[in-house]
Amino acid sequence: MNEDTLAHLDAIPTVCSLIEDGIKAGRHLGAQVYASIDGKTVADGGIGYARRDTPLTSDSIPIWMSATKPVTAIALAQQWELGRIDLDRPVADEIPDFAQGGKEKITPRHLLTHTGGFRASRFRSPDDDWDKIIRIICETPIEHGWVPGERAGYHIHSSWFIIGELVRLASGLAYRDYVREQILLPLKMQDSWIGMSQEFYQANRKRICAMPNMVSNPPTPSGFDTERWCMDCRPGGSGYGPVRELVRFYEMMLNGGELDGVRIIEPETVELFTDRHRENMHDRSFNHTIDWGLGFTINSAHYGESEQLPYGFGPHASRDTFGHAGYQSSIAFADPEHRLAAGIIFNGMPGDPAHQKRAHRVLGALYTDLGLA
């Protein structure tokens, strides 16, 4: 365990033990953890390694994967507050080419709830540029028999590029610049990016976590720590930054859209975006029933099988807990009942079943260690 960990993670000994067991078992190189209650830090640190020769600390920079999505949702929320975007008007009103392939009735609400029905789109990120990706997604037809809003299926990237394009058109700023200027920097998330600058990458490359694939033996590189991937702007999955900075986003949400005197969104908008807009619907991508807000996963453990639930919040989270997880690695969330904001990012992808099991156990231990269960 790193020296700075001893001073900042002593409140969660079971969590630390489980992470160290996972290192020994080859499920990850390490993990970064942050938690606060009522805005007061109760855990903050890193365990293990960012890469084979570099300790993982609270300042290390992992990729967030799909835990990026709520930040993009709030970027859209800001434009909605300004009256520039209507959640229930067709996307094609703002992006006319999007009406191709039967998508003319899809709205921003469908994008945010994963009910649009254009999951598969054959662009190549980070090889294709933004305009080409938008063009390819616009040309992608809706899935056969899909009625927007009546079926659910998680969209990994396609719908999130369209949300980013809506923000770009409404604000007049490139998406990467908008989210940096209007959300990340105002929240003092200085080391966080969705589309990292080359200058920052070159100055901080040793801080960036390797995020290897742990299924193979020995683990294989994923490439997510390379300049090519770090600089890529994917609104649904290319967030990077220390987990404590990602959790600042959730502290803002728990505090009604404001943090340290800086207002990001109005309290009513927080309530709207974290309410259940998609309820009791079977997700055709995850093959589970999962509730969704507008861009946020809402705790769905009450449907059963919580240990196998993709993107779940563990066994003790309250019903209204909201947040988002990332592919085989990350989870960040807010639990309003317990006033808890927390995030854990494992530096290593061990396959979906193994990740879901470790996340469930570690999140359960987090609540137990903090006296919330």
C-alpha cells in the first residue's frame, strides 16, 4: 500500500483489503478510491500501481470509460436551461441529416435514456474525425422494429456523439472545449478532460494509468494511456481524470447543482435529470431490467440479481442512488439518502463477470466501512 494511502484510506480497511486481494489475484494493477459524506472527504487515495513501474496515487489519471456520460448529459442540461434545446423535439430539427434511416422522430430524451434504437454505427474512433463520425451516425438506420421510447438498449457511443453535436451547435463551441470551460474547470476539475490537450498529455503522461486487459496472462496493453486515445474526444467514454475530481461532479449534483459558490445547473434540473424517466424496461444490450434518468443510471437493485446487475451500485445503496459505471473498470455515483458521493476506478479490466463481482463486493464494503449499512 502506498504511503499516502495510509493517511487517506484508513476509514475503509475492508475496501483496501479487497483491492489488495484483487491485485494478488490478477484482476487489476490497483485502484483509486474517493468518497465524501455531506461534502467532507472520508476516503481518498490509490492502492497498487498505475503501470508496472509507477505507484498509483490519488493524483494518478485513469480513464473513466462510460462514467463520462453523466458529464455530457449535464452539458446538454445547461443548454436546455438556456432554452436552446428541447428534450422532446426531434433531433433532426437541429441536425437535419439525422432524419435518415427512420430516425426522424428520435428526441434528446430518447438519446439520454438509451431508447433511440441506433446502437450499431460503423465509425472508427479515434481514427475518424468528429464530422465524419457525425455523418456516419446520421446515415445509420434505426434498428428493425424499434419504436423510439418503447424499447431500451444501451448505446455505447453513437447517441452520445449526437448529444455532443447538439451541445456544439447550441453553444457554438467544439464539444471538448465546451465541457472543459463550462463544467470541468468551474468545478476545479483541472486534471480532467474529455479530449485531452496534447500539451497536458505530454506533461503528465507518467500520471496516466495503463488500464490493461487482465483476462490474458500476462495482461495486455489496452492503449488507453497513449496520446492517440487520450486526445480523442468521445462524449460517451473518453473522460480522464483523478477519481476525486470525478466525484466533485457528484458532490455538485448532491448540492443542488452548485459547489463552492459556482452554480453549474439549477436544483430543479438536478431533480429532473436524476428522476426515473425509463422504468421497468428490459435493456436489450445488457439483458437486464435497468432504470434510467436523463443520462444517469438509477439504482435498479430492486429488480433482483444485484450482484450480476451491470452498472449497479452494490447491495446497500439507497433506491434513489444515481450515477454511472464504465466498462470493466469504473463507478461513480451519489446516494442522496446517505449524502454519499463516491467513486472507484480499478486499473485493469478482468472481463465483465469478474468486474461486476468485484465492484459489487467493494461497493458493499464501502458502505459497511463507513457505517452506512
